Amino acid sequence: MWITTWNVNSIRQRLGHLLAFLDEAQPDVVCLQELKCQDTGFPRDEIEAAGYAVETLGQKAYNGVALLVRRPLAMTQVLRGLPGDPEDEQARYLEALVVGEDTLPVRVASIYLPNGNPAPGPKYTYKLAFLERLRLHARRLMETEEALVLAGDYNVIPMPEDAANPEAWTEDALFLPETRRAFRALLAEGFTEAVRACDPRTELYTFWDYQAGCWQRNAGIRIDHLLLSPQAADRLVSASVQKHLRGLEKPSDHVPVTVALSAAA
């Protein structure tokens, strides 16, 4: 089973790139972030025509997450929104159990963690609170002993080697010690960070800013992650970053990241 996470930075602007990726790579599950549209504006017909079932949690002009599952796989037990704060109206979390006749089930979540800047401030407080809610929810999911994949744009640079120029990020909410500490606390619930489990190389980035020639200089950061429960990690075959898609015309500033899981442990 191939599972991809991709912050598309506006689904309507990047639809052509997404459809080409679905046709070329044929991932089984795709976790999208930063849709920037409401559910009614999501291009459901085009994606269903490409062979995928669709679940969305949209928000006008901001945020938004989606799960795409290649048929004949299907989604059940859909959860829209991260538990823990009934007043949180931001569309940042979508979860479902992916099932198929010949495939062991996998619970997958598409996550768009807050950026958190400026820090300190209310946006950063919300980011840390979101991470803590995610940790507590993940702990409950771990108790089911299912294969679980928490995939998305975490807006977290875990280590200095995950940035081309870490000194430029020392005051940024993506790299503050409190941010990385909260991310490590999530990992400590028993998760494996799939890309680093498969590829320890430096200069392995998933995001390049549109400004200052970051793409041309390879001045990137790695902020898109797939976290695997032990049951999913036992099935981990490979993990890869589809860097070439950043070189397309009018690309997202993020690229897809994909893990392959075996059909059985």
C-alpha cells in the first residue's frame, strides 16, 4: 500500500498537478493539506473520475484537508476534526480507516498543523495546544493496536539537518525548542518517523519557499512527515520524497512524500 502526503497549497490551482501525479504514481491513499476551499468547492468529480473515493474537511480560503483512496479500497469510521477542543473551527484534521478485501486495514489521518508564527503569541499557543491534543488522541489510537499513519504538513523542522540553513530558523515557530520538544513527545508515544527510518541523508527537504530563489538554491526544509505506529512500522518497505514536482510550472511550495507498506506484517 502506497500512502502519500502532500500540501497542495490550493487544490484548485494545483488540480492539474494532482491529477497527473495520481495517474503517474497511482498511490493507494493520498493525504492532502491546505485545500483553501470549502467542501462544496472541492473538485470531487475530477478526482473520482481518476478512480479515487474522496473525503474532505474544507474551510473557505484557508486550511482544509482531504483523504483520497484508490478504489476498490474504501474508507470507514471517518473522523472530521481533531478531538479535544469543541470550539476549534479550523479544518486541520481528517481521519479514516482504509479497508480492502486483499489488504490489511490501515487507519490514516491527514494533518495540517498550524504554522504558529509569530511566536510568542496566540497563534503559537494554538500550535502547541494542537500538538498536545494530537499526542493525546494518538495515544488513544495506539491502544487499539491498529496500523496507524499520521501524515501531513506538521510545520515542524525536527532537527538542524532538516534545514539547509538552520540558523535562519532559530526564532521561527517551526524550529523553536518548544515545537521540537512537543514533536518528540508525539514520537515518544511509539511512532516511527518513516522518512528518517529509511533515509538518513541531509539535504532531504519537502518545502522550498517561493521567495529568494529557495528552490534554485535548494534552500529547503523538511516539515512534511509520516508517523507510523508499531503495527505500521512493521510493514514499512520504503519512504521517498517526490522532489521533482517542485520544478513544475506554478507548483506547490511543498512536494509529495510517500511511504510503501507491505500488505501484511
